[in-house]
Amino acid sequence: MAALNTNNNGFISYPSAILCRPQIILPNLNQQYKKSRFTFQLDNKNLILFIFLLQSYLYKFSQNFFRNSFKNHKKGKTMTSKRNLILFILLTVLMAVLVQPSRTPASANTDHKVYLPLILRIYPLEQAIIVNHLTTDIHQIPDEWIVAAKQFVVHYAHTSHGSQILSGLEWLEDRDPKYKVDIEASGTVTVPADTSALRIYDGNNYSGNTYITPDMYWETLAGMNKTRSVVDTGSFDFSTWTWCGQMSSYSEDQIQTYIDNLDLLESEYPDMRFIYYTGHTDGSTPSSGSELWRNNNLVRDYVTANDKVLFDFADIESYDPDGNFYANASDGCAWCSTWCANHPGDFNCQNLPSCAHTHGLQCTLKGQAFWYLMARLAGWDGTPANP
């Protein structure tokens, strides 16, 4: 993406596309984020006005201006189109005036160069985002994208296997507070309060129940309406549901219903991403022709072909951190204990958490993969911090 800069005349050079709903993360003014891909310089008196106008301008006009003007023109409402155009131009000029360089030198303690990592939420994606066994190293994520990911609020519905990711996230926070999370499990829609953390609502608006089965999220109309009731709050950036063992027994038609219904939800809520998942391993091999491998591949193929977002649960369980493949892996992770015994000092094996149905190593790997996913969704291109 192109950098956002002011040129010598004070005008703004925008990226090549005007994007929807930008969110600006403003760090301490005394800090410089040298790796940030977006930089510009402002004095203090204009900074707040600039940020406010930039967010309002980009959101309102990039989302509505050209679409509404085109519709009005087709309907013969030329005055409405002209009025929109005039307002568009006036706001552009106003912003240019606001960010012109000061005519008098600013004092040393009031003139700042601010490096801002920006979350630019672009829909639809240009390509699929997939996390798997290749994306389980938290140290590869640049710090500025960890900060960026903390701007998100995630709706996370799951059965017991899905709790593995949450356990991994809490383990990471214990290891290093920069991976801070605020997870609220509730039978009613709850937005966690800590804005300095990655916030996760655990549930799906079922009173007294946070154990969410397929029929309670996507498989039935009642479940989809519960999911809609969460999304309709406008409080969440992403929504997801995690499989238990259903992938090992569901028919192709049932998997197609899963795909179709998540796609329907995305079409109803274009400002949201619904994250797809594969099911956990069950000991069957790729050559066995099992329902699990068939069903997981149906989801993988759909995600890849349609630029969706996938957390590949089964793939993470099928490889150790050295990249060795276990064709008959199961959710109990028979190889995990041996691997940690052979790597006693490895980061992934330290102070292992309790982990539902499996070895603690699986929770640590999946928690790191979830941060990787959030960073990618925040705009990180995947270039590692430590090649």
C-alpha cells in the first residue's frame, strides 16, 4: 500500500483506493514507529481536526458518494448529484487547508513527526487469508501489527475444542503482557472493556450458555438469527465459530450448508468478516477417504477460490514446530509430549496451559496462529519481523 504523506504544498497524497472505515492508532507522540508504512507530519493544533475529518470524510464519502451519485443520475436527480460533488470538493479543499505546513516555525516541544500504523479494512479481500502450521510463531509478527490487532473486537462462538485457542491466547498474555487479551464469556452480548487489549466476546447471545453447537450459530434459522443479533450490535469486527467433531461425520451437503450460510451472513453484513474453520484431526489419513479429510478440503478449496478467511485447525495439529507431518494425527496429539521432551527449552513448551482434549502445545500453537490472523486482518502483509 502507498504511504500517506503531505507534499510540499500541504496537500495529501492518498493511497490508490479510497477505503472504508479507516481506524487510526495514535501512539505516544514521542515515539517513532520506523517500520510503519504510513507516515505524515502535523503540528498539534491541526492533529485532532485532521484525524476527525479524515475518518469522517473517508468513511462517509468513499462508502456513499459515488454509489449514490450514480443512482441519482440514473433517476434523473442531477441536482442531488451536483450537490454531492460540490460537498465532496469542499471537504477535500478544507482538509488540504487544515494540513498545510505552519508559516511560523513550531517550537521543539510542539512539532512532532508521528508514525501511524493504520488499520484499513478492505472488503472484499484481494486473496484468501489462511493461517495454518506455517503461521504459529508469534515472534514473526512485527510489534506494530500486534498493536494494530488490538483495535479489534471479535465475536467468538465455539464448543469445547474452540476453547483451545482462548487458552493459548491467555498463555501468551502470561508470557508477555504485550499480547494482552480481554475475553468475556457471557450468555448475553458483551463487549470487553479493556481497549488496550485484543477483545473477544465468547458466546452467541444464548442466556446462560456459552457452549455453542452448529445449530446455535449457522445450521438453523434460529441459530443464524442469534448470530445476527450479535452482529447487529455493530460492536464487532469479526465473527467466528469453531468445530467440535462434526467434520468427521457430516455429509457433503451439510458442509455446503455451512459454507452457504457463512457466505450469506457475509453478504448481509459486508463490513464484517466471518472466519471459516476446519475440524480437528481424528486419526484418519489423507489417503483414507475419510469424511474429515473430504470435508476439510471442501472448506479449504472454497476459501481459496473465493478469497475468504480460514483458520486451519486440522493443519496445525498435523505438523510439529519443526515442520514434520503426521498423516494420522488426532486431536489428542500423540506427538506433542515427545516433541516437548526433545525441546525442553522451546518457547512453545514453557509453562504449558491446560488444554481441552489435547496436549498444551496445541493451545500454545493455536493461540499464536490467532494473533497472526488478527495481524493479517489488520493489514500486515505477512513479512516476518525476524526473517
